[in-house]
Amino acid sequence: MATEAASAGGVTRSWLGFLLVTLSLVVEGFDLQAANFAGPAIIEDFGISKAELGPLLSASLFGVLFGAIFLAPLGDRYGRRPLIIWCCAIYGLISLIASAATGLTELIVLRFLIGIGLGAVLPNALALAGEFAPEKLLAAAAGLVGIGITFGGTLAGATAAVLLRLGYGWQGIFFAAGVLPLAIAVLLWFSLPESPAFLRGDVQEKAALKQASVKMLLTPAERSKTIAIWLCFTLVLMVAYLMTGWIPLVIKEQGFSTETATWIATAGHGGGVLGGVVASFALARRQWPVVAFFAGMSAVLMLLLAMRSWDAGMLTALLVLQGFFTVGTQNGLNGSAGAAYPPAMRTLGLGWALGLGRVGSIVGPLAGSGAILLGVGAPHHFFYLPVLPLLIAALLAVYLSRRIRRQP
């Protein structure tokens, strides 16, 4: 009886931890997308060009790279729970300060600092979610919890549309992006369980963590797999942040109002939530083939979007499908990469993949700025940009599927 009660308590604790980790990523997704949805209002308020917005959209992503590589590993040493809580509190406070910014340069610096906190949260949240799940469902759990980021982006779009209509401007969006992580930090402080592995204090596991370094990922047995995973992350994140950063403006350029463009872009995020769920559950059976399929279908949708300027209904439908397959690719990649490494290297491998993949997330918005400066023709031609990266990512996923299947 006592054993059964303890087991039931452990299951309840695991489910609670999983839900709270997902909620922390919902808030992270909201903050990541805040600048994208505030972009059109910032352009009007500061009197800047669309191309000048690119550095602002990339600033937080550049910070994420630093946070994922240099700050996130502290979770292995001091505990994932305190790192997630403190990072949520700090980037929330900085976002409140950003809501009172008076210039573009000031906003860029503050968004960079926010990104450092965001970058530390994601690898620890994915690793923590995997520890709360059974080993056979590790890939599905890591993919599923990542849906929180996409749902947060959807919530950011809906909130931005309402706040802009009520006249609160971009400042209101950043204020909301500051209040939410502060609130979730308080909730996590009282309710989030610590990492089971960290609580166990496993001597061998801690010894492995102390010895862990990027050299382990680049041994002859792991090198080709690791480089392919890094490149796949870079390409997929480049596409994801190119799209989320510029879609509201591209839609507006096709003749829609700012509010309508925001709602259409939000619908695309909604499709991403569904795609992330479907891809994550598919990972329980197959992993890299799921990534290849979703990346290939996303490329097809991009081609359809680039073919012509669609009316509101058709454009919304295509963007929902595009979100479905693009976010499905990203979530499938998160889960598949985590499961591609043995337990002693899992956090290390995922952390470096997410960190270096952020190079793509930084390049994505800047590539949008470059395309606009060079001239992309009609606004809908913008959707040609992600096609090649998605096709390469699909081929890399096919290679990884075969490579890992042959691995002992």
C-alpha cells in the first residue's frame, strides 16, 4: 500500500512538473514573439525603415545563443529548477524596462539581455521534461513540451492584436511580456519539482557531467551525426525565425491592415501548435523520418505561398498549414536530437545543438532585411527564401535516420 501510494505520488509529481515546464515555455514563446508583433508599431513610432527593424528582431536571438551555450549548463551544476525560475524573473523585469524604452538602440540592448535569459531556460526545460517522462517516451516528451513556445507565440499574437486596437501600442506588448514571466516565476518557486536526477545525487552521473565537454560530441564515432544535427538545427531555426519575424509585415504589404495582418499571422501560430502536437506524438514511433516529412511538406507550402498574392481566406489557410509543418519540423527536431545521444551526453548534445542552432535564428530576420534591401519583387515572393533551407534540412534528417539506425 505504501509503495503504491509513493508510486502514485511520483506520477503526480512528474505530471505536475511536466505541465509547469510547459507553462514556462509558453511564457518564453510569448516573449520571443513580442518584438515581432510589436514591429509594425515600432516602425511607425520611431520612424524607422523596415530594414532597420532586422537588428531588433535578431537581438534577443543573439542573446539566446549566449544563454544556451554559456548560462544553460549551470543547471547541471546548481539545479535546473532554480535556473529556470531566476531566468524567468530576470528577463521579465528587463522586459518591463523595455516597455519604457525611448529609442531603437536602447530596445536592441534590452532585447539582447532578455535573450540571454530565454536561452538558458529552453535547454533546461527540455532536459527537465525528458526526466519527468519514461525513457521510451523521451523524444515525444521533449517534442511535446516545445509546443509551449509555439502556443506562447499564438498568445502573443492575440494579445498584441487586442492591445494595439485598444491603443496601448508596442509598449503594452512589452509590458505584458514582462508581467507574465514574473508571475510564472512565482508559481514555479512554490510548485516546480527539481530534476529527479539532480535530487538523486547519482555519483556516476555527476562525474560524467563534470567531464562532459563539446569534445565528446566530436569524437570520430559521433562527429558526422553531431555536425548534421547542428546544421539541421541551424537551417530549421533560420526558417522559423525568418517567418515569425517578417510574416506580419509581409502580410501587411499585401494590402491588409495591421490588425488583420496580426490575426492572420496568429492563425499560422495556431496551426503550429497543432503541428507540434502531431509531430511530437509521431516521435513515439519514428523520429528522424518525421522530421524529414514535415520539413519537405513545409517547403511545398512555402512554394504555394510564393506563387501568387492570395485573398485573406486562402492566405490564412496556407499559413495555418505552413505553421503546422514548420513547427512540427522544429518540435520533431527537438525530440529526435535529444534521443540521438546516450544519457551521459544528452543534455550536452541538446544544449550545443540549440545554442549553435541559434545562429540560424539570428540570421533569419537579418536575411529578411537583406532580401528587402535587395528587392524581392512582389511581397509574396518573400516565401521563396525558406524553400532551399527546408529541403536541405529534410535531406539531413533522412541521412540522420540512416546513420543512427546503423549505429550500435
